[in-house]
Amino acid sequence: MSQPTNSIAASESAVAAAADRLAAAAAAGVPCAPIRELIGADNLEAAYAVQQRFNDLRVRAGARVVGRKIGLTSKAVQEQLGVGQPDLGVLFDEMEFADGSDIPMSRLIQPKIEGEVGFVLGADLVDGPLDAAQVRGAIDYAVASLEICDSRITDWDIRFGDTVADNASSGVYVLGTERRTLDEVEPVEVTMSMSVNGTEVSSGNGAACLGDPIAAVVWLAQTARELGQPLRAGQVILSGALGPMAPVSSGDTVVVTVSGLGSVTAHFTEGENA
């Protein structure tokens, strides 16, 4: 992979212990100690091995993979979390909520929200150069999206290895209903505003996402292939934040508006997950 890895391999037992720690935190809804205690802060090979094992547990419990997310694409978010490069995580069917839904806080531990451009693929990204032209051709449509990030690590005390292992700090997500092709909207040119209860808490533009959301998807396509899990037609891609993350609490209503793509809304409640 293009990212550096630690020269000291983590043991299989350390990888297993890290995945089990994250799974226990997710099941109990109680955050855990950092994973870097077990695998190191910058050992990406080990961190992705933990992520794979953590996610395999979820698949065995019945979850279905529906896409990928790209994390840490915004410099603002990188600065917030003290990291300097993107990562990727897996999206499962149970993570998606419809536009305007009530999202129960019982599904989350310590959520933070981001406004993004989402994509749905119309073709596989398996063979070929996986460059910008190929990626653009594979995208069926773009939508406004709201990602609710979450961390199984106490107080978001994370380094890069922690968030990679923790499925890129994935929580749940909401996609807007206005679908636009890349002939209708240019992702790098969009602007984003995110409000909580009518007050703007974050703003940004397409260039904040690795310079261009398409560039972020190029990175994702190439990295996913290197990891042996290439992107497939029909998958949802969350391309990364266009502005800083913000906290969210029960009772909040969040609206993300992306120029050319409309808006997407979610309400956060104390209720149990349906």
C-alpha cells in the first residue's frame, strides 16, 4: 500500500485481542481503551487486520457489506484528530437510515457528524488504472450525505492505527434523495453547510476533501484493491468530510445542505433502535 507500515509485525494474538476489545465495546455501548496499546499507533498492516477481523464478526452476525467510507480526507478533521492521511472503512446495510429518519442514540456511543458527498457506483472498480477518468465513469450518481461517525475508543483518544482498526470510526449514515450524475454536478465545486437545530456548525467545499471528492474515491478504489476487496457496482461510497466534525446529542435535528445536491436531514432521539 502507499501508506507506511510499522516494520515490527503485530502478533496474531494481539490482532485478535484488539478486535475482541472493539467488538465488546460495540456490543456493550461502552468505549474501550485505545487499540494502539496492542498493535502500535502506526502499524497499518496490523490495523487493517484488526478492522477485517472486527468486521468479519459483524458479517457472521448477519450484516451485509453495502459500500465503503473514506475517513480523514479533510485537513480540518485531520487536525482535530491529530492524523495526517486518509483511511477507509466498511459500510453495512444496518448502518443506513433514510432521509428524515429518527436515529436512536442507543445505536451510538460518542457520535460526531460530518457533511459529505456520497456516491453510488454503477460499475465495478476492479481492473485497469483506477484513475480519475475510470472512477468518474463508474459513478452512477452523487447525493448529499450525512455521516455520523462514532468511536469505540474512550474520549476519541485515537491515533491513526486506532481509527483504522475501529472501522475508520464508522457509525451510521443518511443519504439524500436528490440524485445527480456527474454531468449535472461537479463534486469539487460544491459547497456544504451543516446545521444543528438551525445553527450552522460546519461548512466547507469540495476541495476540502483531498482536493476533490473524485480524488478521494480514486485513492479508495486503489487502496481497496490492494487490500483485496475492490469496489463493486451498487456500492455506496462516502467520500469524506467537507468541513469539521461536530458533536450531536439527543433531541438534535441536523441538516446538511450541499449545493447542487440538495439537503439531507436526521433527528436524534433517545428511543431504542427499531
